[in-house]
Amino acid sequence: MMKIKSVIIFFTFFYTSYLISQDINPAKKIDSLYYSSHLDSLKINYAINKKIPKAYSLPILISLSYFPELLKTRIVFRNTNIKTTLNVRPSVFSVLFNSRLNRKYIIRINSMDKDSVINLKDVPFNASIGLFGHEFNHIIDYRNSNVLQIIKRLVEYSNSKKKAEYEKQIDYMTINRGLGWQLYDWSYFVLNKSKADQKYIKYKRTYYLSPNEIIDIIQ
């Protein structure tokens, strides 16, 4: 009886996984014109508890549509001077006093216009969707972590090896979400098309998946 039950569970899991895999059909290029005509619908469905800058609302909402579990998560976007294009952190207050599902997250957007940092306004549309997807996966990771695990993660981030492992893991999660081609466009843009200086490009090569690595994982 136990063997029969185990077989049923196995095939149920296999079939469910198959259906999910069939539903994920990553697009190499996401059509901005098509989604622009559906912006109101995207706002109704995915802008709940979100403070989104108007200039980047379309790529943000498209990327959020790949993360249904973040539907009601509080996310605030802020322009500020940082040394990378985007980064995300949970609100300290919400981590200490709220449950995991009720935390608030701050995504900071670089507002400096200098060669050492890529400004979001210069990022191609398809690539920006992959970039936001990477940050939303950071939020998924935070949601799955308790306070001590978050503190440990922040401490490990000061270690170059651990930091590279973590960021590449987040890249891998982004690919698995169906945003692999968008992440590829972001990585390729940074390394080959952006105006970033060599120091910044070296930083990206060290800590994140390369375009070739992304292609290998997609395939």
C-alpha cells in the first residue's frame, strides 16, 4: 500500500512539474508596445502595496507579473546615490517587528550620472526587466529568511567569495523565473554596451553570471 501511495505522489509531482514547465515559455524580447497598451491592467493586478516611479512603471510591473507571491508585498522604490544601478534591503523596523509576509522592502535606484555607475535611464527596456527580476528574487530570499538568517546573509556579503556565490544564486533564480533572456540582455549590456568604467565592469564580472553562463543555463 505504501509503495502504491509513493508512486502516486511521485507521478503527481512529475505531472505538476511538467505542466509548470510547459507554462513557462520565456520570451527573448518583451514587447513594450504591447504591454504599454495594458498598463492600466498591470497596475490593477501588480501595483498593490507598491510605490512605483512613473518613469519605470512598465518594466517594474512586467517583472512583478513573474512574481505572484509578491502581489501584496510592500515595496517602495527610491531614487538615491548608490554605487550600483539598483539594490534592495528590507526595512529594519519591519524585519524586527513584522512577520515575514508583512515586511516592507526598499529598492533603491541610483540617481548619480557618472561613468562609475550605470544609470537606470540608460538601460534597454528588455534588460531593465531582467534587472528588476534579479532584485525581486532578493526579496523572495529575504521573505524566506528569519531575522538571524538575514543578519548572517548581510555579514557574509562582506566576503567576496560568499557574495559571488549569493549573487549568482539570485541570477540563477531569475533565469528559473522565465526572465533568463532579460537577464542575459542586462549582463551583455553592462559588459559590452554600457559606458561603465573598467572597475565597475570588473565588479560585475566577478560577482554575477556572465552572458555565456546565462545562455548555458537557459539551454
